[in-house]
Amino acid sequence: MSRVLDGTGPRAEPERDGTPRTDRSGPMDLRLVPPALAAWATAALTVDAPGAWAAVTAAVGLVGGVLLLAVRRPGGAGGAGRAETDPPADDPVAARRTASTGRAVTGTSTGTASTGTASTGTAVTGTAVTGQGRWAERARWAERVRWAERAGWAERVRWVRARFGWARAAVAAVLLCAAAAAASAGLHGADVRRGPVPELARRYAAVTAEVEVSGDPWLSRPRVRGDHAAPAAVLARAEVRGVEEADGRRVRTRTPVLLVVDPDVPAPEESAAGGGSSGPPPDRAGQSVPAGRAAWLGLLPSTRLRVAGRLAPGLTGGDRIAAVLRVRGRPEPRIVAGPSGPQRWAGRLRAGLRDATEDLPGDARALLPGLVVGDTSRITPELDHAFEETDLAHTLAVSGSNLTVLLALLIGPPGLAQRAERRGLAPRLGLSLRATALLAGALTLGFVVVCRPDPSVLRAAACGAVALLALATGRRRSLVPALATAVLLLVLYDPWLARSYGFLLSVLATGALLVLAPGWSEALRRRRVRPRLAEALAAAAAAQAVCAPVVAVLSARVSLVAVPCNLLAEVAVAPATVLGFAALAAAPVAMPVAKLLAWCASWPARWIAGVARTGAALPGAGVDWPGSWPGALALAAVTVAVVLAGRRLLRHPAWCGLLAVLLVLLVTRPAPLTRVITGWPPPGWRFAMCDVGQGDATVLAAGEGAGVVVDAGPDPALVDDCLRRLGVTRVPLLVLTHFHADHVAGLPGVLRGRAVAAIETTAFAEPADQAEFVRREAAERHIPVTTAVAGEERRTGPLTWRVLWPPPPLPPPSPPPSRSPGVPPVGQGAGAGWEPDGPNDASVALLVRTGGLRLLLLGDLEPPAQQALVRSPAAADLAGVDVLKVAHHGSAYQEPELLRLAAPRVALVSAGAGNPYGHPAPATTAALRAGGAVVLRTDRDGALAVTGTGGRGGRMGVVRED
């Protein structure tokens, strides 16, 4: 959000003492807004339309605009237009009225002799005539009335013509800009469709291509598919410059594609032309990065490679990507040309900043490169989620605020940029006004290169260029025309920006700061709010009000803490940015100095991260909202209603205070109050099954605010939300029954904002990548990880439990294993010496006792392990349990003998709605009901909580969350 253009806005006028002042009371100049909006809308509609549609739109707009400008203005010449409005010759009143316009009128008056007034410079002469009759007098008055009517209509016609002249020019400008946008969009859309690549993609052809990287590579987000997590691939936008088919035909082209590099693809070999990497980032989004993948992530824009792969159509339509090119490992990729000089220089600066921040504490180390140059390679999913929940993600996307800080250092307050008392570094260095503008332009260009030409960066740079041009030429303009000009130029330069959500949010936020924030700030100041606080509050509220509907479309959520979090973070953004850019500049020449500057910048960076984490941890940080454009329109209507109501409420401090208290209660959601209002969690709950989709996440109540969590589900956000609603802030033990992704991928959500004392897992560390993920997450937070084995018994609060499965692993031949407390020797425990066929059969199974209830949690055990459990000595304790957590999401693979032995009163199944596996299986639910169990499932019943006590006379209930 850029406010860098302020110096080119208001018109300077002299005060009485001769000093200039800034007049901000004039009307806002909106003349360029309609053409910019017309170009934006036209580009969005025609950029992927057939070429004929774009051509017709451009032709219609061009012809219409030219005709409007070429049509001669009616009544512009000759006296015919004025003849109807000339006064009658014998009307002295009309003569005097005409005289006031500076025209000389002569005539004969029939009843009165009148001379013109000297002050008007007009002489009117006439001859008195008497003896006319009554009818002649009436005729004269009738003539005067008719003239007056004609004169009134003529004035209206002239007013309409003047207005029509302005409107005609405005409409012509709109049509011509729309025509230009249609032409540009048609040409850019043709780039995606022309050449051999789209046709080869439709045939899924294998090709060898020469590609040029056009942006920084990034890692795809891990996705859980069933019980496995899809490996993260390296993605990069690139342009195919040449393609060679399997038959040897070579074609030169220039087509945008998306490169997909799987983890098993080796690093590209460097040719004699030089490397294309600035040195790979040490980590990426909190994930371990193999050497080959790290080399791909370190590629700089403008690097050229020769790769082999298979083309495929794009996954979504309406994008600037003509195809997806999945790179193969054979033949090995090769770098044929290194990056350009500016990109190499920018890469060294970015790498230097990473080195300077290497030794900083975790959040500052991850956040500072993102704040300064938009390098989010170290941002963990947990920190990224916190910024999204609090609507602080814009601080990680380099935008106009960063450029504003830099230019403010150079030129000082923009409102003083053209005055003798201007401030900043430029006057201290003796730079003239035009030299300052040129230096600021060079700084803006370097800013774009280093921070990459993302939509927000381009918008800020374009606005700054318009403002600097006005500063250099001495022509002052306001901010809104500068923003409109920037939008118009950018959309004409790259019509795909018209479909970019990032560009839309950037323009909306800037527009809100320019149009809404000043008035809101003035209204707050009138109500005795301090000026700086009023300005900050108005800016944050205006940006949030305008951007919230679009954010709701993207995230299906509305943040209730966005305004206070942005206010608290704003005070630290400028210091972190200034010190961060200083470290960026110092790193190539003096790394110790850069490290010192980075350490200083780490304090405001940690403050920003702390604000994000604290705001995201609040139970009512956000509310769900329909993630669609109708939902956005509904939110916009609600926002308008709130703003209109707020204007009246500001007159009543008591009501404002009451609403503020209600908002605080809504955001903090105290557990007692929430329980009274929603009934969730129910009083005295013992066990809860979270609705996390196709996965498992359950909680055993272990005291006030504490719970033993068994499995974490597939989605961190879902399990975190469930634990929030249950009021769990402390986890004495987290049990991960096995390492399938639908049980462990949500681990960051459990760890988010909670004290977790220990993690217990199975000894069967497969799949290896998920086992490594768990160990890494635990190590980052210094949480001990232990292994569960059959026979182990533990207690915490009202809970006691015993591990039923898995048995201890087979011992090595020598030396004999030491015996752990509570673990039976091999040959005496359940399933001793038994080897699992896979992760499911190695699941941790628990028998839990709480409040007289007995609960059997079977993880994902399958029939072989279930049969072994039935034959074990522990089977005697399994008869007639109160609650059964059905194994493996209620799949058809169950051991009937175990179901008959357990004979549960209530059977709970965790499954995702519409899952492709058919869980729970109808045969399984039928068998459970036949045994007398009440079967409840999360895909239909939502989250479930078990209450009550067991034993004789005990009453047990299950409550669904509404």
C-alpha cells in the first residue's frame, strides 16, 4: 500500500505571510478513473477470449472514440443559434439584461425611453412612442414573455452542450482505452495460443526444450492423498524458446509454461556459459530440501536451460500458462546460459541478506528477508498461517509500503518535495530537484529488479514513476490520477495483471488509503482522537473494509483481528524495512556490518511475528464466510451497513464502548461464556472426536484446559480449530498411532500456540518422509519423542491408559536387549516377535479409563493385527467396552471376533464426507449395530463428544457439535 505519491497531489497556495501552504479542500480529480477501469475490465474479459472477439472489441472502441472526437459541436458557429434568443427590439428590460453580457443592442421602444448603464459599457437608445392602445401593450408583454421563455431554454441548451462536450471527451477516452486494452489483451492471449507448444501439450508429447526461467522457483504445498502425502515439487514459471520433438524436428517459439520438477530429478548441470544459481536457500518453507531440489530452487530469473520432459495442458483455464512441462531426469537437465547481469546482481544481494540473517532467532530469520525483498523461502507453514489469519500476509508481499519508506528517506515528506525547506537525504547531498527525481527513478528500478516484478511491486513502481515525472517536470498532480495512470499503463503493458488477485488487492488497498482514509481520519480527529492514531486507524480500517470481500473469496474467512493486528504491526514495519535494506546493501561489502544491522532489524521483525501469532491464536480470530463472489457482495453490503451505522454510533460513546466489549468477547471467546452460548464442549466431556475430514484426531480430557491428543489428522487448520473450540491449551502427551499422513500431517496445528510436553509414536517409521517430518517438527520445538510398546501404562489427571499394541520389535541376535520398565520380555507380551506388514498394523492401540468409562482406540489396525490382539493376554480386558474408536475409518477390513469381544455401547467412526474409499463400509456399521452399538460418524454427525460416567448406575451420552 503506497502513499509515496503525496508530494504530487495537493496544489500549493500562498498563505497571507507569503509562505506556501497545501490546499486539500479541492475536489478529487477522478477524470482518469473511468478510462483505467474500462481498460482493466476489457483486459480481464478479452485476454483469453478468441482473437476475433478481441479484434471486434478493439475496432468498436476505436471507431466509437474517433467518431465522438470528430463530431462537430452543435451550435458552435453562425448566428442561427443565437437568433432565437435575441430580445425583442422594444423591450428595455431585455435590453439591459443583454447589455450585461457586453453586447450592443439598438432598437426602438414603444413606451419607454431608456439609456444604457455606463458601468456595463453598453448604450441603448430608443424613441418614445405614445398613443398606442391597450392591445398593443398586451402584445408587447406577450412578446417579452415569449422571449424570456426562449432565453431560458437557450441557457439550458448551452449548459447541456457544455456538459455534453466534457462527457463526450470522457466517453471517447473510455472507448479508446478499452480499445487499446482489447488490442493488447488479444496480442498477449495469442502468445499463449500460438506456436507448437499448445498442440504438443494436448497430445501429451515428450519433448526436449530450451526454456528461460522467468521467475523465482518455489515449492508446491504438500498435499495429503489418502494416507500418503504427495511429495513437494519445485515449480517455476518459464518461457519455452525452442522445442524439439521426438522425431528430431526443431521449432523456435516463445510460449509461457509452468515447469514441474519432481524430487528425483537431479540438479541441472552447469555449462561453460556459467551457473544460473545464486546459491540455494538453506531451507524452504520449513521442509528439508535435498541437494538436487535446492539447486533448482536457487535458479535465478533469465537463466536458460535445456530439459527433457512431457508437456500437458494447463490445469486451469484463463491463465497465462500455455502448458505444463514436467521435467525428466534423463537426459540430465543442463544450464545453457546464465542469468543476466542485473539478475545476477540482484541474486547476490538477496543471497547476502540470507547470509546476514542466518544466525537470527527463528521468526526473525524467516521473516526479515520476506519483509525486505519478498523472499519467503524460510517462512514455515505455521507462521504463514498466522499471517493469513490476521490479514498480515501483505507484509510478506513486497509492495508500495517498502518503496514508500525508501523514497521517503531520499526525498523526505512528499508534501515538501518542491519547497525550499524540503527534507530527506537529497538536499543534504546537494542534489537538485530533477537530480533527486532521476536518482529516485533509478532506486525504483533497482527495487523492482531485486524484489522481482510481482503485481504489487509493479503497481508501486508505476505509481512512483508517475509521481517522480511530475516532480521532475514541476507539474503537480494528485494521487488518484497517478494511481489510475499506473493501473492503465500496467494493464496495457501486461493484460494478465487484470486477472491477478494480488494486483486487485494492491490497487484496492491503495485506493482506500487515498479516497476513504483521509475522510475517516478527519472524522476521528473531530471526535478528539489524536491525529497520528486517527490516521493509522483510518488507514487500517479503510484498507480492511475494501479488501475484505476479495480476501473472503480467496480464503472463505473474515478476520476479526485484522485492524488491531495491522495497527500493532505497522509501527514496526518501517524500522524493519529500513534496517533490512541497510543490511541488504552492506552484505556484499561488509558482512559483519550487515549482520549487526540484521540483528537490529530482528527486534521489529520479531514484534511483527509475535503480533501475528498472538492474533491467530485467539479463539475468535476469524469467522467462516462463503468463498464466492456472491459471498463477497454480501460481505461488501454488510461492510457498508457497518460503516453507515458506525457514523451514527460515534456520536454515542456508551454504545461504542458496549460494542467494543462485545467484539472483545467475540474474539477471545472465554470458555465458560462460549459453553453457555453454544453448548460446546459439553460439561464433563471425557472424549472428543474432531471432524478433520478423511483422517483421525481425537482428544481425551485431562483436566482444565488440558487434553491428551491421539493423532493429528491431515490438516493443521482443522485440528487446531477443533482444539480451540474444546479449550485445549496444554497437551501432556500427543500420541501419533502411526506415520500415515492422514494421522500426522496436522501436527503443526496441534503444536500451534500450545504447550506439548511429549510425543509418543510407533517404532515402525514408515512412510519415512512422514516419520522424518514428525521428528523435525518435534526437534524444532525441543519436544521429546518416545516409542510406545505394548504393556506400557501411564496416568495424567483423571486419565489412565495402557498400550495394547504394537508389541516390542524383534531383538537383534546379540547382545540381548535391556528390559524397559513395564515392557514384558519377548515371548510373553502381546504378539511378541510379530512383524507388521505395513504402517497400519503397527498402529498404537490404547485402552483408556476415565470417569469409570472404558474406551478402546484401535488406530488403523487391520485384520492380521486385530487377530493377534484377540489372541493376546490383553484380550481379557477388552470385553464390553463403553466406547470403540473403530479401526481404519470403519473400513470393511475388520476382525469380526474383535468386534464381538469389544461389544461397545457406542462406536465412533472418523471419516471424510464423500471420501473415495467408501468409509465407513456398510458391512462394518451393520455388524456394529447388530452387536448393540450406537454408530456415529463425523462425515454426517460432525464433531462428537462423550460425556457421563461408566459402571453400574453410570450414564453416558454423546453430544454432537452444532
